[in-house]
Amino acid sequence: MIPLGERALRSILDHVIDVGDEAETTYLEVKSSADPTSKSGSVKIAKFLLGAANRRPQEAAHHFRGYAVLVIGAGKGSVQGVPRGVEAHELEDRLQQYLGPQFPGFEFGRVSVDDDREVLFVIALPPEDAQTIFPCHKGFQGEDRRDSLENGAIYVRGTSNTRPARAGEVLMLVERARGGGKSPIDLDVQILGSIGRVDRIDEVMEVLRRFEEERFTKPEVPTERPAAYAFLASDLFRRTKPMSADERAERLEAWRRKRASHISKGREHLLGVGLPGVGIRVVSRDRFVAKPHLIVTFHGCEVIDHRDVDDADYSKLVEPVVSQQGPYRIGLDPSLYRVVPREYPVDWENYGDDAKITLTPESFRPNVPWESNVDDYVLVARDSEAATVSVSWVLTEDGNDTVTTGDFEIPVSELIDAADLIRSTFLKNQ
């Protein structure tokens, strides 16, 4: 219920009379004998109001619709009340020196006991997102340490009392001030570049593999070479002796068994060097977004590491039956591995049948375009007949529980035949 109005206040009073101090919680406090007209009594009220104002809105909303109530003049089994005559504006004037000028105020209620006495109810307003932290603005040392106030201290409501805030609670209040009250995020997500469509890849790759098999199985034509060349070939380059027929058969069979892996790697190399890269442009409309985490999903697409066209290597397109390594080619090929800086704000992966791009820049500034590089990755539609691709995105912001989403459709590029792509990438000088 909302603790406003005589009926609600009498219900609260009956509960206090039934259980006394056991009624105290984060949203209800009982002072059976405080005098609101005295300095110590005003301090007790101020301390309660400060603690109630420094609550988390989501948690406070579970009880009394976010309000908190201080009952003065009642206890277990008794209602002694306080002298009549306490006015809300007078109490507010006495409290302001402790609460400060930005304090949101409070409600005031009373239930009559007899002609001379009444029970008072000081009702704190529900806390809200984007509210500042409310520190104490003036110190007071009472006879009881629990009734003292420290200038600059931040008080919060415990399970049954008001106490100084701990470090985590202070951070929570900072997040309350930062995270709430911001305008909704309005994000414009655009694609830089185009999503490719390539036809007949597997068919063309099979043709190339047949060429490689035929080349390997054809008998070598002996050629005459100078004696000096033979010396260099056998000694300096430490070239191995020609394979026997059985060794050639074994090598060919091993090569055939890896057909699926070879085609997959060759396809990836072809698309990585043959298609243009893709990037993403993000604009936050009239809103600063702190430490965003944006996931853009291209449905029905594949993402592949982009390679410079100068890295085109026919031996990576079609795995040779016998690798032809030069004398100085030792160790791993660095072009096979993606190397990015530790704090690089772009990551990409294939997730099921979709391509997922994750962006984690430092911020999105209001109306200032943020763009990723267009040489990170290539996007390819899995369905070569698709005319458009569905894109969805999910954004979260540091210190903000709100999740913002969006989706749109984008057209894909013109269909490219795999043979034409190979010709333009690997045979462009022939």
C-alpha cells in the first residue's frame, strides 16, 4: 500500500502496537519517545530521512511503493504519542540544516491519541534514478553515539536502522546517479562495404583439385641441367631424392583424405583475399553512451578474416599434393593467424549460421560517427540467391541495466561466379 492517508497510517500504527521495535525494517522505523521539537529529536528524524533517500529505487519499490515511514510516539502495546502542535513547515526548517538544499522533501501525517497528544508519521518519498547522493550537511554529537551525525557522511537504511554507508553502497549510489534518468538510447547502425555473394565455389574448387591431381600423377619429363645446378639442388638446398611409386601413391591418398579440410581452407582463402572488407558505422543520437557493448548479428551470413589481395597464394587456394617449400621457409606461416592488439574494440566469429560482430569502443559520443576498420573481416551470404540479409543488434551500456535492440534489412552485392573471382584475384596478370 501507499502509506498516505489516515486509513493507511492507522494500519501501520496497529502493526507497531502489535510488535513494537520488531516492526522496524528498511522501510519502517519506530521512535516511541522522540521529541521532534528538540534538537536530538530533529537529528533522529534527519538521520532517518537521509538513510531513506539513499536507497536503491528498484529495491525500495517492493514495499510501500517506495515510501519509507518513521513512526514517532508509539511502541509495543502502547501509544503515548507526542504533544500536539508540531507543524510540518517548522520541522522542515529545523531539518534543512542537516538535509541540505537539494533534499527532495517528505510527507507528514498524524493520528490523534487524545486532546493533547498524537502519533506523528514522517514519510520519506520514494528514491528515483538519477538522484544525487544525499550526504549529511551538518554534524551533531548526541549523548548516544547512535543519535549522532557526521558532516559529509552518507547514511543508508540497514535492515532495522540507519547507519553510515559502506564502500559498496556508496558505489551503488554513484551508479544510481549516473545510470538513471538518461534519455533512451537512439542508435543508428550502418554497414560500411557490402555483403558478398559467390556462386559455384565447391564446384570450381573441385575442378582445381582435379587439375592438381592430374599434375601430380603425370610422369615427370626429365630435363638436362648443368652439373652446378645438380650440386646446389642436392647439397645446398638438401633436396630429397625423388619419391618412389609407392610413396607417391601414399602421398596422393593422404591428400585425398583431407579433401573437405582443403576445400574449406581454400574457400576461406579465396573469399578473404578476393572480396572487399566490411565495417560498421555507429551514431548515437543526442546521447553519450559510456563503454558500450554492441553485438551486431548478420543472419544467414559467414564472417571470414580479410586478407590483402597481395597475400593471394595459389598454394593456399589449392593445397598441393606435395608442398613446395623453399630453403628459407621455416616454421609457421604468420598469414594464417589473426593478430590484433589486446584492447582492439572489434571481434568477430561465426555463431551457428550467423556472423556475429562485437564492438567494445570506449564510448559513442553524441552525433559523432564511430567507425570500425573495413579491412578486418569479410561477410558472405550463405544463400547465394538471397537478395537481402537481416541484421539485428543488441546494445548494453556500462552502469545501465537497460538493453537496447534494433534490426534492419540490407541488400547484398551482385552475384559473383567463383571462377571469375579466382581469375581476378590469382590470374589478374595472365
